[in-house]
Amino acid sequence: MTWLSRRWQVVLMLAPALLVYSVYLVYPLFYSIFYSFSDYNGVAKPKYVGAANYRTMWHDTIFWSSLRNTMVILGIAVVVLVPLAFLLAVLLSSDIKGAGVLRALIFAPAIVAPILIGLIWVFILDPHVGLINGFLASLGFTGPQWIGGTSLTPLSVAMVYIWQTVGFVLTIFYAGLRMLPHDVMEASQLDGASKRQQLRYVTIPMLQETFGICTVLVITGVFKIFELVYVLTGGGPIHMSDVLVSYMYYVTFQLQSYGYGMSLAVVICVLGAVVSLGYLVLRRRGQRA
């Protein structure tokens, strides 16, 4: 009887969290999957069309352009953001003057609304009134089209995303560094290891789980980028700077093609899960090797 009572206590304690999780995550997921197989404009009764939306997506050039932009941002974020955040965490965990202030300043963009971050960077990257091109013009140079073009926009969005997120990832690395056992670090020092050798052979191997968590968070974060693109470019010109979520928003809420929009949402969810799981599988195989 005591075991049964304790079991029900656990169930009752978990019930509110499970209810919220089901209402806001599980139900919308199945809702999206259901409507992705329909022709639905948000008003009339949905009409079942099978895999027609997914066939349309396969031939949709804007979808492939959005996917390419998302993958470019993802590659830059993973290659640059994670190592940069780790190196900054190592630097700021040392006894340098003003480390606490620097940590706060670097973390500050992570708590600012993405809409505001987009507005800030519009005044910096805009090819006509932006600060960067204005500075280049004062030197006699013609600045490139940082945003709104077809080539530099994904790079600019990736740069802004890194600026926004590096403080959050740095905080995770910083917490991991503070939790490293001091006796191991002291033993490596007694063995004559230099700071660089400690970093390479002691610190990084002991933070493998932290690296994995941060990389997965960056991957899932890139697949959720919307506000930055919406404010910086609006997806233009002719959707060439759209990412997956911004294109899904356009299809769903501006074209009011809810069925096709839900199919895009399902694909985005699947891609995010596949890329994250793929990374974890490759990482585990690398650790076993």
C-alpha cells in the first residue's frame, strides 16, 4: 500500500508537466501531421489530398532555396559558434580583471528579444543606411549588400545569430568548466602539463558531454530562426533570403495555405530531429573509436 501511494504521488507530481507538454507540444505535432495531408485554408473544411503537399514541396524551388540558406547558417553556427563560446568560456573562467562584467556583456544579447536584435542589426547591415556601408563610403569604398541579397544574407544572418547566442552557449561551457574536478587539474599541473596541454588533453575530453549538449542546442536553434530573417530581410528579394521557418510563416499566414504550411512544419521538425540525432550517432561512434 505504501508503494502504491508513493507511485500515485509521483504520477500526481508529474501530471501538470505532462499535461502542459501534451497540450503545447504533442498535440500540435499530431495536429500538424494531420493537416499536412489536407488542403486547408483555415476556414473551410479541410480536404484530404494525401501526399500532394509533399509532392508540391519536392518541386518548390523556394523551399529548396530556404533549405539551402538554413543549412549554410547551420554549418557556420556549428563550426564557429561552439568553438568560439568554448574559448571565451575558458578565457573568462581565468582570473582576468573584469571577467564578471565581460560575461554579463556577452550574455546580454541572449536575453534581448530577437525582434529587437533584428532591428539593431538592420541599422548596422542595411546596404543603404547601415553603419558598416556608411563607414566604408566615408573611406571611398562601395559596401556590399549585406542583407536583402542572394549571397551574403545567409552569412549575415549567421553572424547575427552567433552574436545573439554566443553568450548563452558560453554560460553552459562556463558552468561545465567550473564543475571540473580540481584534483585532476592539479595532478596534470604536477605532471608538468602546460596550459595548452591541459586544455587539449584534460579539459576538452572531460567536457565532451557539454560539447554535445551545446551543439544540439545550436542545431535546434538554427532550425527555429524566424524573427531575425523576418526583420532583416522579410525573406526578400523574391524569397531568396528566406529560411525554412520564415517561408513556412509566409505560406501559412500570408498565403493562408495551412495544409502546405503544416507539411513544411513537419519537414522542419523531421529535419531538425534527423540532424540532431545524426550528430549524436556520429559523436558516439567517434567516442567508441
